[in-house]
Amino acid sequence: MEEIWFMPWAGLGELKIGPVAFWPFSRMAGGKVRDQQVRERLERYFQRYVDHAGSPVDTVTVCSHDSANLESLEPDAAKEVRAAADALIFSIICPATKAGVCADNRTMAPPSADRYQLLRRNPFPDDDHISVASGRSLHICRIDDVAFQQPWWLGGGFGVPNARLTAAFDKSFGVLGRERTRLFQSLEWFRLAHTQYDQVSEASKVVMMATAFEILLGAGKSRKKKEWIVCELERRCARPDSHRDGRKTRDGNRIYSKVACWGWDFYELRNAIAHGDEVTPEQLKYPTPSRPWLMHLIVADLVFWECVTRELYRLECIGEVKNHARELAGLYKPVFPDMQPDSFVDHVATSLLGFGDVHRALGWSYSQQSRA
């Protein structure tokens, strides 16, 4: 059976993540779909996707898997299409959020995950009808009698795929075992936490983002997930120039960095929501003196971005940063002769990846605040 995977509202250029290629139908159809009858069928079908004024959109992005050309995918291949789409969504939303927070400009709003809604259809029959699945319901419609209107909740328009992240995710498909599974499962929860603002509450999104952290940081079956996450944030994200805030877990572990203390507060908020406690709108805020508009979910995006980027770096999917860091370490070795080579390389690499910009913007670092 023939089928096509696509994102009707994405408006993306051509890029590749793992075995999945994303390409704009309107500009690339001639080269990508060589069968004239199939191409005309697709053109007719995609004309049914319209904007709010009823005009056909030019934002359709096709998602092609290496293993098939407009054919039904095997379950594992279909899973890879979904994983690549989730990685793409992360690669757009998080860098846009980072840019807006570091610039202290709340109008630099990222898109929602719904802008990258992933659909699969079978628009190739010889008759004039198509089948449209919605949940567990299947609808049969005449192709010329139906229109799919662009949703109103696509979010802001600020954001394009971050090339470094998409290249890293492209390499991550070569990672085997539990590490790859955990990475992409966490990205699925990230997507769910960034969808349909008018239908999913902010409180529910907090629980979803907490689940993404649990999976990514390996909390697993631990009964003390809050302590686990807090300690992992301390271990992975604390910086030498971090502000200190003394707290102690039930295991006696000392927590000092502001990023770990934020993790403590975020998970406390998650527990209150999950246990049915009353949560006020004020509790969802994470205001700082310089950015009173911040919400816990915005900060969660930034911390999750750092954790995912660090994981990609650890898995050597961001190899060019480590290579550049090694070059700089060699130049600075005469100045810092006592510095351990590996630790110095990692210190330089994390600076190149821009984590310090976020920590300064949030007031978590002693360094001068960055507006970059």
C-alpha cells in the first residue's frame, strides 16, 4: 500500500536526520516524485490544506524514510520517522527559547509542536475518495469536498532548525542500546509538553516535562526520583561560577548550584500537581529580578536543552566541538600547566556550547550577565 508521511504546516527547507529526509513538497516535488500521475495526485491532495482564509498553504513538508519511497513503512521504520520528527521539534523550540530568554525578549516566541504535526495518509487511490483517520475513527471523504484548516495554536514564528543539533541527532541514530532509546523517549515527552496550548493545561505540561527529565537522566525505578534528578542536575550542569544555595537531600547529599535547586523546586511542583494538590498560577512562575515574565516551563526547556546537548556531546555526536576544544586546550596548556587535559577540554567545550549564556541570563552565575 502506498502512503506518505508529511507535516502540512512546517514550512521547512531540505534537511536530514538519521534515515529520514525532510523536504518541501511545493519546491521539490518535481525532483522527488518522478511519477507524473502520483505527483498530480499529491498536488491535488495537498491543495486541500488551507490557511485561515481558505487559501492553500505552501508549507507542506514531506518526510521520507530511506527504506521506502511513498510506500507503507515497517513498524521500526515508522518509529524512526516519529523519532526524527521529535528531534527536529526539539532542535527548533529549545534554541528559540534560549535566544528569547538570553535577549530578555518575550516576543521571540518559539512555535508549538503542533506546527510540526506529523501525518500519514494514503492519497493515491484511483477514485476521488480519501480516508481520513482521526483517533480511532475513520472517515471516507471526496477529496474535493474536504478541507484541512491550519490550526490556530501553532505558536510563535520565531525559530528555525539548529544545524548543530540536527547534525548531532543525525549521528545519534548510530547509537545503539538503551542510551538511544532513553534519548528519543524523553524527546517524545518534550513534544507532548509543547502541544495544543488551549487544550492541555500548564500544570499537565509540568508533569510531562518532569517525565522527560526522569527518562533522560535515568531516574528509572528509583523511589526517590526528586533526589535523583536534583543530584544529576548538580553533577551534570553545575558550573564553577554558580551561585550557591545550600540544601540537603534525605540521603545527606548537599546541593549547592542554582540549577539543581531549580530542579528541586520544579519536582516539588510536579509532585503537587500529580498528587492532586491545589496549585495556583503564581506557583507556575519562576521570576528573576531581570526577567519577571519567566515561567517554570520556560526554565525547564532551557535546562532540558542543556541536558540533551550534554548527552549528545557525551555520545560524541557533537564531535566538532570537542575537536575545537582540544585545539584550544593545546594553545592554553602553557598558561595552565596544572590543568588536567580532559577536564580542560570539557570546560572549553561547554563554553562553546553556550551553557554559560543561559546560566547568566537566569542569574545562576556570578559572571556578568550576557545579552547575547
